[in-house]
Amino acid sequence: MPDRIRVLLVDDDEDDFIIARDIMDDIPGRNYVLDWAPSFNEAISIIREQRHHVYLVDFRLGAHDGLELITQAVNEGITAPFILLTGQSDRETDEKAMRAGAQDYLVKGTFNPYDLERSIRYSIEHAKSLAEIQKLNTELEQRVEDRTQELAAAIQNLEKANKTLKKAQQEIYKALQKEKELHELKSRFVTIASHEFRTPLSTVLSSASLITKYKSAEDDEKRLKHVGRIKSAVHNLTNILNDFLSISRMEEGKIHNVPSTFDLQSFAAEVVDEMQGFLKEGQRIDYRHESEQITVYLDKQLMRNVMINLLSNGSKYSGEDSTIWFTTDIKGDAIRLVVRDEGIGIPEGDKAHLFTPFFRAQNVTNIQGTGLGLNIVKKYVEIMGGELHYESELDRGTTFTITLPYTTA
Ligand code: ADP
């Protein structure tokens, strides 16, 4: 206990102050200093200074009462103990005093110096324990708060790590999938290449050895025929190689749209010209440009490839003496290419797989091909931001329509 215990009595009756002081003086050791506040307001301002170790508060305080004073002081954060002085002793007053925050209560006129000393001592000790508990509680709350924050941070880190892991997992899965596809593509490539190369190569070989046999001038026609066969076989081989090359470059993401401004009509006419040497006997390509506007801003390389692929399919999959109808036009914000043939058509059941690499319909087994051309066409059209549609009827013919957005440089 401190050397001098300062006590404040809050009581509007001076006689009570004098009585209390006398009682206090009789406490053995006389270790107490008693101050007096005669009104509610005076008491509040003195209490706020927190100079006292304990407050004795009378129940009756003019317009206010002691409980009000205790409640207000406790709410303002005063931690020193309050002892309520009442006129009577009953359980209700006791409970009210406790609820307001008082440590104890004494019945006026009944307590002696020992009772007072004991009550003050207990109250101070009790208040001290309470303050200690409160301090511990606050510390505990702070620790809980800190720990909660740490946990939240840990959870966040875990979630982040989890997300990164998931992403990595997805990427690994994708890479694996790609690897698998590539592997499949490679093995199909080897199968197709060995199969598709054999025919043109044996043509080249047989025609070349026949040419050496034709020595006289009369054999000119035959020689020319075999030169033609060799040319066509080499052209075939070049096409197959070009398809493989395009697919592998697409797989590597090396195909880009590099547009330039050019005249679509004469460009298409040139491609049609190039195709002449490779058409079947009596076949012709009927090309028309159907709009006034002729200038486009497109990737020439991609366009050439698309046109050649569609036109050679048109030729390959229709008979001798047939016509392949080819039109281009520019209307509004769309460029349109249509290639139509009156050939063998595509069986209904095969249509769903038409754009799968290496897929070939059932009715083309006798015709050379890799099953890559349409795949390349579709990808190229997509790279240029366009769309591809087709209609086909078995033994009637096929129409491919490509629509590309019209843009300018
Ligand atoms: P390829 O012609 O080398 O077989 P494509 O990818 O160009 O490969 O075509 C895939 C398949 O689509 C062909 O094998 C053929 O069955 C079908 N096809 C494409 N174009 C036509 C067409 N104009 N007429 C009939 N069938 C076609």
C-alpha cells in the first residue's frame, strides 16, 4: 500500500464529511488523507484529475445521485475504486452499486474505523487486480489480433502459392498436351510422307527411265508426255512439302498476318494462271471478280495459299472436262471468295472431321492428298480475322466461301 492514501469524499452534507474524517482519524496508523467534494460537478472535475486512490460517494447528491457519478466516472475511464455510502443496507442497493462500478458499499452511521479501513484496502486491492486483469485482457486481445492478422497473411500467402501452383500445373498439363499432339502429328507426318511420296517419286523414276529410251525425233510426243508427268509429280511433292511446312510453322506460331495493299482481281487472276498447268484434261477455272472495288489490304502470302489450296481441291475432287467456279467480291465491310466445283462432294458422315489434320473423306482414297490443306486454309483465314463456310453434296459438288473483313492500310 502507498505511504499516504488519498481519499475523496463526495457528500453534500458537511457534517458527514466531519464524521468521516473523525472515523478516518481513528484508523490505526492514520495513513489517510481525506478530501471533500460537496457537489456532483465539483466531484467530477476533481475525479478527472485522478489524484485520489479511492472515492467515497454518498448515494444522495442533490439533483443527482452517487450511482450516476460512479457510472459517469467509470465510463470516462477512471480506474480507482468507488465505495458507495448509503442510508440503508439492502441487496438491491448492493447490486445497483456493483452494476454502476462500485467496489463496495457502506451503510452510513454503522461503520467503524476498522470497517472503513478494511473496505478501502479491499477496494484498492480489488481495483488493482481488476486493472491487472484488464491489462492482461487487452494484451491478450492484442495478441489474438496480431495472431489473427498473421494467420490471415499466412492464408493469403498460401492462397497465392496455391494459385501459382495451379497455374503451373495447368501450364505443365498444356505443355504436355501440346507435346502429345506434336508427337502424334510427327508420327502421322512420317506415315503420310512415306505413303504420299512413294507415288510421285515412282512416277518420276519410271518417266525418267522411259525418257532415256525415247531417242528419235518421232518419240518427241512421248518424251513430252513423260516430262509433263515428272513436272506434275514434282508439283505434287512440292505441295505436300509445302503443306507440312505450313503446319509446322503454324504449330510454332510463326505464321503472322502481314497485310499490304493490292489489286485482288489481278492477284486472283495470276493465281488462276499458275494453276492452269495442274488442271485435269479439259478442266477450266472460271474466275470472275464481281464488284467495282478491287483494292484490298490483306496478307498476299496467306491469300495465295488459301486460293491455291481451294482451287487445287476443286480440281482434284472433280472430273476431267469440268469447270471450277471462282468468284471474288468486295461489298461493304466484307471481302468474299467463293470456290465451287461440281465434283465428288463430301459424304455427310465425314463433314464433322473435315478440319482435323490428316483427315480425308472415305470417297477420296484413290486421290492423292495429305488431309492438311483445309486445316491450313481454315487457320490462315482465322489469322486474317475471317471465316470459312462450306456446303457440299455427295456426287454433286462443293462450295467453299471465305469472308474476310475489309480494312485499309
Ligand atoms: P487433301 O486434299 O490433301 O486430302 P484437304 O485438307 O485439302 O486435304 O482436304 C481434306 C479432305 O476434305 C479431303 O481429303 C477430301 O475428302 C475433302 N475435300 C476437300 N475439298 C473437297 C472438295 N472440293 N470436294 C470434295 N471433297 C473435298
